[in-house]
Amino acid sequence: MNGNNITLIGMPGAGKSTVGVVLAKALGYRFLDSDLEIQEQTNKRLSELIFEHGRQGFLEIENRVNSGISAVHTVIATGGSAVYGAEAMEHLRDISTVVYLKLSYECLSERLGDLHERGVVMEDGQTLQDLMRQRCPLYETYAHLTIDAEKMEIREIVEKLVGILQVGN
């Protein structure tokens, strides 16, 4: 595990951005949202990129941007689809401790509502369950650390991570 940066991965709605901001404050780190980084570099919203380039084209842009992230003492929150980019995930594993925020289908379904409105990168006809079957093994593969965030408040997740990460430093 690399203690210099922390990268949060997981399904849309898992709380990566929210936990990331609070964790960064707790550690005195910077916070970087990779979705916002993509928007900044392309001058377009994610939904526009998906519409213009299609699912595969968007994933290529996301992989390129995430592969180029250069950070020190930063908490990085990735988009849920970041795990499709092997180069990006290897890069993030090299520069950070990758933490998978794991939630159940029931919890995610309740939090997410309409997936298309949220701009979730999906294939036509794909359901949340299909997406989880496809992505969860990837999250587990790339994570240095998995946090079962199911019945935890944001504060509890952050406290647990701070405890784990500071022991590792």
C-alpha cells in the first residue's frame, strides 16, 4: 500500500466523493474528484461526453485522464466506471492506497434512483444488478483495502480509514 495518496473506488452512490472530502479534511490532504478532472480537461460535462463519444469513447477518455493524475497527499475519488481502465487503475495503485467502498444492491438501489439521470455509464438494457456483477469483481481486484460501508455513517467510515491508514504510515 502506498500511504502518500488514497484513491476511493466503488459503485455510483457508494459515497466516494462525500467520504473523500471528509477524509481529506481529517488527514489534511487535498481532494481530487476524477469526474471533475475529466470535465475540466475536456470542458464538457460527463453526460455530454457519453452522448458524443458513446460508452466506449467515454471510458477511453476516463482511462486517459485517470492515468495522468499526478498527486501528493491527496484523496482521489474516482467515477464508478474507472475500474474499466486497466492502465488507470494500475497507475492509481502505484501512486495511492486504493480503497473499495462496498455497499449492497439494496442500499445502492435506494440511494441511486434513476441511473441514467445520474449519468451512470451503462450498456443499453443493463440493470443495476448487471452493473454490480460486472464491476464488483474489478473493485475487489484493484483494491488494497475494502471497507464494508453498509451500515456505516460517513463519519464512521472516515474514522475507520484514518485509523487504518495512520497505522500503515
